[in-house]
Amino acid sequence: MQENKTFKERIRFPIPTRELERRWKLVRAAMKKQGIDLLLMHNDNQFLGGYVRYFIDIPAEHAYAVSVLFPVDDEMTTIFHAAAANPSPPAWSVRGIKTRLSAPYLPTLHYTNTFEAQEMVKVIKDRKDKKVGLVGLGLISTVMYKYLQDNLPGVELVDASDLVDEIKAVKSEDELTFIRESARIHDAFASAMPSIIRPGAYEYEIRTEIVRLLENLGSEEQLVMMGSAPHGTPTPHLDTFFHNRQIQKGDQVMVMVEANGPGGYYSELVRTWCLGEPSPELLALWEMSKKIQHYGAGLLKPGAKPAEIISKVNNVMAENGFPAEGRLFGHGQGYDLVERPALVPLETLELKANMVLALHPILANEKAFTFCCDDYLITENGAERLQKSPQEIVIL
């Protein structure tokens, strides 16, 4: 068939249809238990917009929002930005989608703010749904939520994030194949760094070479944060806007890559390279960060509670003279760069086998800054580190 030929030609790493069908089946069973007629999700990026991709294997990109309506008893409806007469995505690319709707909405054009919601209301009214679950409520705009409330009298709107998150967080064997490949391309970045880092290069030039390598290996999006600093001073951890420093002899260079690999699955890796001997302070902090990461990894077991894990980790931090983690010691990864379960006090999901978490204890003092970051797969027997890169400061 022509459609099959185009699909294979245009989509580099599709998720197997059997995997999509597995997800749909599990989600629909959970919906039936909670009496939910339809799920609604709305994403506008890949980094923190994995719900849409989880259901249709097509990402939202570049702040152009995509909405998916997932019924308990029928195939899906999608809403993409496009002319109504020219629905997107292409017909040859879809699986499990019955209706493709489009509208010319853009968040910067305020008079289009309700265009998506108008289409949603039509679908929900036509189906006569009574209970609609919103997935990722924080990703749905105020305007959209208000329009749904105002125009769906008699329809109960509920937060269904937990329903999907509990399923999405546990990876199948198909998913783990892609996740291992994502970890592998992060190892490839690390192994290439000795040929990329050089005195005289600007940080943005280093970043560009890393991104090119990752994309050639199958990555679609990359968050590369990095910094360089002279011997004996803290290495900054900076966004791309600030990557304009020129690297000098004797510098230390820290790079964090959080990229999705083939199929859209994220992992992350942080290492430090030195163009000369590292300072004693840097070496000491690195060894402590690695020690704390290993301690945290030892707590990653089925049935463990994230709130208890972070409490224990913070006790170890305090015992070694460091402040408690005030942001995020570790978190799940998959279609989202950061997804549940997160190792924070408010997390309610218990750990299960086949969850994947990144651990990154960040340590700093007046002379050094570093952290050791890797991904771990939870198994019935404990945690397996997915990256193979040596956990060491690399001297160039």
C-alpha cells in the first residue's frame, strides 16, 4: 500500500502498533473503572509534552499545540493547527485516530484562543459524554478550561492525570528497547567529547557539535546545558543563551545532555572534562555526588515511596555537610524529560519494576560545582544503571 510505503519512508523510528494498542487497552480499562467517557490532553512541546505522543506516536512541537480526545469506546479525535479544510497530521501517519480536526489557532493571536476548545465541545456534545478526564491539567490553558466549563453544562470535568501517569510510568519491553538506545546515544556523546572539547572553542561551538552527533544517532530534541571555568573555580550550569565563553587551557568543562533518543524517549547524562589536572575540590565533590547517587539508586526498589527516599537522601546530604535537595534529586523519564514519579515529598506514585528514573545529586562550594547524573531502570532485584559511561572526571 502507498500509505505503508510513505509511513516507512517518513517516520524514522515509529513505535510498534502493538505497543500503542497495549497502552490504549490499559487506559480504557482504567477509564471504565472510574466511569470516564473520554480523556482530553493538550501539549505544545516534546520536552514536557509527552501525553500526546504516548497516545498517537506523533509529538507536539515548536509551541504549536496538539490536542487528543481519547474515548473509552471509540477511536481518537485529534486537533492540530492547520486550515480546517486541510486536516493534519497526514492520513498516512495516523494509527487509532478516527477523526482529524484542524483549526488556525495560535496562542499569540488571542482571538483564536478558543478555537481548539470549540472543536472539543462539539465532539463531546455529539458523543453525549458525561464525565471527561483532563490529562495534565497544568498543561491546559485557562482559556480552554474556562470555555469547556462554560459550554459543557452537565458534563463533569475531572483531573485524570493520575490515571494515565500510573500506566505511562511503567515501561513495556518495547519501550525499554528504545530507552536503552537513548541511553546508548548519551554514552556516544560522552565518548566523543575528548575529540570535541578543545582550547579556543566557544561553548556554543561545543554544543553545536554535540547536537549534530545526537541528531545523527536518532535524537529529535536536545537540552544541552553546560559551562566552563578556570581551574579551582565553580563550573556554571547554564542554558544555551549563555554559552558564549571561550574555553582555555586548564579549564574544566561540565556538560549536561538531556536528549530524546529514537522513538522520542528521553534520558540524561552529566560528566565533567578537564583540560589539565582537576582541582582537589572538584574531585572531592564529584566523588561525593557519585556516592550519593549510588546511595539513592540503592533505594530504587518496587514498593518504595519517593517521599521516604528523598528524606533518606537528604539525611545523607546533611551528614556530609550539604544542604537538603530543594528542587529535584531524581525523576522519571520517558516521553517527557521530567515525568513521574519524581523523588520529591509530594509524589504519591510508588516505585514499580520497569520504571526509569534519572538521579542527579547536585553539589557545590566556593571552589567547585558538579553532579553525577545517570538513568536507572528499576527491576525486581534493584536498580540497573543504563548508561555505560565511566563515572569519573575525564582528564584531556
